[in-house]
Amino acid sequence: MLKYLSAICLLVLMPILALQNGLHHDPPMFPVPGDTHIRKAQSLVQRYTNNNYVQVFCWKGEPFSFLTIFNSNCLHLEIEEGAEYSQYMEETDHKIHLAREHQQEWAEGKAVTAKDKYINLRANKPICYGIYTDHGFKLTLETTNTDKWRVTKFCLGFLLWRAAPRVGASRRLLYGLAAFLGLQLGTWITIYDTGHLRLLREGSLSTALHEVFYERPSMLVRAFCACWCALCLVFQRLDNRQTGRLNRFILRGIACWSIFSASDHQSIGFFCLACIFLHPIIRAMLRAKTPAGQENYQQQYAQRLQQQANLLAEDSFRWAIPRSASFGAGAQTFSGAIQTRISASQGTGQEPLMYHTSGDSIVFGGRFVPTDPPPPPAVD
């Protein structure tokens, strides 16, 4: 009789304890970089008598600063191999408990069989991380100041952007770029098949690639090989001109992606991309507005007039060139060049170059080389 009463009491008390554990919410913790939070494993008795709840750790994010744009932040989770646990990643601690009720877990790092797991945190986004387990674990917030990988990625993007216009129609380069694109397409296919699209939306492509690489390595390799072969079959039909254009287009696309994704602060990526796209236009506008730019343009105009005057040799003609008021310095420079040409021709037996001004035009008279292109129509 006593056994039946004990069994009935356990059946009544266990749902009550489970409901109490579910309703209990502990305030979130705010870890400090370098500090380790340690939790011991629960015994079998403690699992039914103590309150086991989701432990929440919140990250407020870093304020924007040019000194921290390449920083990396991650949570280092140390838990025994094969331990069962559930983890959640949401914007607030309240959403963490809602995700626990709806069983919406965060898959990053769970496919790694080692005891050390890493969960990336965005520097510019406040985020909360929750973990529910009966096993002991250690959690540490690690911060890397000026991550070398991020800096290298950023510089590589600028180098690829500058080198893209100088790339020729290389078939080997095209097939290498096809391998890179095949890896990207294979990763997207594997992510879609495994249902890890949330890692791609809320995390990054590298995070999703790292997860599917440990979870489905064979499928990732098969998808990569299939996409690579398909792209090579398409690219081999292109001629040299199309190959060069495609090489430059792909390289600049990779450069834009590298620059934009190098920092967690997206405003930095947008600003850098806007600068490299608008750089030729801004440079031309600044050169046109400066006095030095106007002087350079006038000198080029005068040099062009002098080159045209040097072509005079045979066949008399009259050639009128407009003389605008804005190119006064250029006209004076050209006049000095003409006087030099006339003085140099004296005593050599060559017919001197004759010219005179007519209104707003400079009219030349001389001889023209038959092999040169015909002169513009004469102005009366």
C-alpha cells in the first residue's frame, strides 16, 4: 500500500515541479571579457528537487569607434563531449524564454564534437544567449582587438578592386573563380537542405559554412563538385573578350563582398563601397574646379594645337580654330610656339608657317602632308 501511495505522490509532484521550473526566470547575466562563468553538473536528485532553468547571458554591443571596427567577439563554451544541451539566441531575455517554449534552438556550434564550441557575437548588435542543460559547463566572453583576419579581408578587397581592370582573358583564372563560386553555391544548397537558413539570416555565411561543414561534410563536397563542373561547362563556351569581362566582374564582386563583410558595422562597409564607386567622378569634379586643373587643361589644349600645327607641310589650305576667351593662356602659349616655328624655319629653305587672327578664330596657312587626314572645312 505504501508503494502505491509513494508512486501517486511522485506522479502528482513531478508535474508541479516541472511547471515551477518552467515558470522560473532568472535575471540575465552580463559577462565581462575574460571572465569565466562556471556551473557545476546537477545530480540525479537535484534534477527533480532544484530549479533547473535557462541561464541567459546578454551582450550589449560595442559603441561605434574607428578603433574597434575590426574587433571580433565570441562566446567560448566548454562542455563535455556528447553532453545534451539546448541553446538559444535572441535579442532579449524574454524572447529567449519564448524560444525555449517553442523549441527554436540556435544551431551554431552544436555539430562540433569537441568540448570547445564558439558562438560568434556581432559587435554592433545587442544579443542574448541562453543555455539549458543538466551538465556542467564554462562560458567565457572572448574579445579580439583588431582581428587580423578581418583586416586582411578588408585589404584584400581593395587589392582585388584595383587589380580587376588589369586582368586579362585568362582561362585558368576563370576556372579558379568558378571553384570559388561553386563553393558558395554548394554552401547555399547545403544550408537550405539542412534548414540552417536562420544562421545565414541572423549570423553570417562563414558561420553557416562552418556549421554545415561539420554536420554534412559529404553533402557539401558533392554540391561543391556539381556546381563547379556546371560552371566550368558554361564558362568554356565563352570567347576571350567575354572571358576578360567576366573575370573583372567576378573579381570586383568578390572585392565588394570582402570590403562589406570585413566589419560588423555595416555603415563602414557602405561608406567604403560608396567611395570606391564614386571615386572617379569625385576626382574629376575636384580637378575641374581647381585652378591647377584649369591650367593643366589649358596646357593640354595648347599642346594639342601645337601638334596639329606641326603636321603642316604640303598642299596649301586655310584652317580656322575657335579661340575662346576661357583659353587665353593656351592661345598665348600657342602663339609663342608658332613664332618659334617661324624663326626656326628661316634660313633652311622651308616655307614658313603663316597664320593670322580673324575675329575669335586663328587661321593658319601652310602646306599639308597628303598622308595625313584631311583638314576641317575652311572658314571664310
